[in-house]
Amino acid sequence: MNQETQIMLAKPESGKVLLNDKERADLEREFTREHQQVVQGLTNIHKHFHRASDLLVELHHGTVEGQWENVLKRLNISRATAFRYLAAARELKQIPASVKAAVESVGLDLTSAPVRQKVLEVQEGTKEPDLIAELVGEEYLHQRKRRKGSHPAPPRPAASPKEKVRQLLFSILEKAYRDSNENLEEALKRFDSIIDEVRETFVSEHQRSSRPKKVQI
């Protein structure tokens, strides 16, 4: 069982009291508000991200086993998104508030998993907030310099007609997937229906245009 599955299926901790319907509904509404703030990319994204992560952890711990998928459907988020929030909450709890403030003050984004993991790594060697922020910041500055100094990638060859069609069909399937709330089976059915409709329309138009026109005398 991988790490994601373990987190998702974890039973409530000892002593945890399961949420009643009203408590769960209130938490779900509050989480949805915070999650939307994250999605919209407001300037105070860090505060909303941290709060949304904490709310989802509380929901997860207070949900009876087997009902988590229903919670995610009501929140309209995927398992992958939920996992990112839960993982972030776990990592953020290991970072003191003073370190968070120091790291964010130098422009580093703690909503980024690599940044959080680097902070946790540096924390093992020092507990000084400003020094942690400096060391993590230097690491990312070096990475940016290495990327700028690397040779530019060669230009990609122009896509063939077949590849353009493939890309277009892929984008249609991707949209069908998103519109079906990331339900793959439903997305594939919708995609097949679109293809069938296009094929039938094309054949009908082709047959009509191929008919000989009557000569008027």
C-alpha cells in the first residue's frame, strides 16, 4: 500500500469523535470557501492554503471509513488534490510559525511541496528561522541560475497533421474528463458519443454532397 493510500484510508486517531452531519456540513462549507480562495490565486494564498489543509485534515479524521469518497465528491475535489492538502498539513505542522514567517518573507512559497520538503531538510541542521530561510533561498537561487545557464532546448519540429488531430482529440477528452468531475468512465463514454456524432454527421454531409445535381431545363 502506497503512502497516499495509507493516508486516505487511515482510521480516526484514538480518542477522536466522529463528526455529526451538521458539523461535517459546516466544515465542508468552510473548506470549500477556503479551497476556492486557493484556486483563485489571491495574494493571501498562503493563509487560505494553510487553513484549507487544516480543515481537510479535520474532515478526514472525523469521517467514518468508507465515506471519504462521498466527502470528496461533495467538495468537488479529486483524491490527488485531497492528498496534496493532507500531505501539506502534515508537513506544515512540522514547521514552526517563526520559520514559516521567515521563509515566506524572502519570497518562498510554502504551498509548494519541494519548498516545504527543503525547509524540513534544512531544519534538521539548525533551528534559526532566518538562517533556514537564507539556506533554502540560496538553494532555489542556485537552481534558477543553473536553469538559466543551461543550453536552450532545440526547437520542436512542426507537428504532423496526424499529430495535430491527436492533440485536438486529446484536448476534447481532457475537457470531458474535467466536466465529468474526473470520472474516467463517464468521460470516455462522452468522448465516444462525440466521435460517433461527428462521424455520422460527416458521412451524412459527404453523401449529400456526392449526389448528382438535377439538371434544370
